[in-house]
Amino acid sequence: TLTEDPDVERVVGVDVAPPTGDIGGADFVRADIRNPMIGKVIATAGVDTVVHMGVIATPRQAGGRTPMKEINVIGTMQLLAACQKAASVRTLVVRSSTAVYGADPADPAVFTEDMDPHHLPSSGWAKDCVEVESYVRGLARRRPDLVVTTLRLANVLGPSGSTMMAQYFSLPVVPTVLGHDARLQFLHEDDAVEVLRRACVEQHPGTFNVAGDGVVMLSQAIRRAGRIPVPVLPPL
């Protein structure tokens, strides 16, 4: 972890709620990135690397779609404004998602970073990620001296994670759409942590898709999880 790296002087975690587990040698500051005071936190600590992980995937995490949108979009805008003003900040790492590519039937099985989707997502978490990335690109233009890394992570799974996809595969019976077998990609939680660590301690400007090789069909993933698929009719 970063706290164990001898070249990293200090790690400061920022969130609206205190951590529930061990954060090692990191310091914790209770703050809301939607508040302009986040700029004072960055300036006071003399932060040189900002890692933005606060893009929430489900309304349940935030208490509804409206606060979720505020945290994801307004929070990102406030954080990026603070980064723009802080002369100490030299590196910005942003966690995005492969959800920005949408899910059009005509899409290829695997996207590369230089490909555009047929249709941008129009709602929810995926749309928030598209907006977040647009604000990040704007900051990169205004602060060309910054090393800006955007990581589009695939669905993260692992023994200790409690992601939306992990909860889905943990259901006793897994609902699927009748007549449709989705293509999926996954990323192990340890690999997700490692790519974030490398983005912090090395210079990797640009946008990167981060996922395991190839694709897995939903039916295959359900069988490997030892669950029972239950096809349901899609809404009209």
C-alpha cells in the first residue's frame, strides 16, 4: 500500500464518514468534497497527488439519486476547482468506469481507449462518469502541468469487496433478462488497488481501460459463482 512505500511521505484519506476498517498509517480527514472547504484541506496538507475515488455507483450508497448526482458531479467539480488552485498538486488520478461506453447492441465485444461508443449513456452512474471525465479533461487543459490519469475500471470483484456486482452474484437465485446473455469483464480487487498505486507513484498521463483479458458471458459467470439463473421478461 501507499502507506508502506518509503517514497510516500504521507497519505490523507478524505470522506464524509469515518473509515470502518484499518487504514494503516494513513491520516483521516472528515470532509465533504461538495464543500469548497476541500480546497483548504488540500492546501493545508500540501497535497501533491490527488486520487478521486468518490464516484458513487448506486443511489442506495448516497441515499437517493439526487444526492448521488450531487456527490458524483458537483463533488467532482469542487474537487477539481481545488486542484486547479493548489500549486502543490502535481498529479491527479480519477477512478472512472468502463460503463462510459454504454451498452448498445452494435457495440464491439471489447472497447479500446481510442474508440467511441455508438450512444453515450443517458442516465445513472454511467452518465455521471461521462460528465466526470469531461470535467477532468477540462482541468487538464487549464493545468497542462498536471499529470492526469483517468482509470476506467471494469466490474471489480474479490473476496473482501462488496461491490454492486458482487452482491448480484451473491443472490441465491440470479435474475437475468430472458433471451439475453450479456458480455461481462471483471477486475480483481487486488489488481484494481495495484493499478491505482502505480498511477500514484509513477507518471501515466492519459485514459486507460483496466480489465481482465477477454470477456465472460453472464451465464458462465453465474455458473462459476455456483448460483441459479432465473430468466425474467424485460419491462415493456
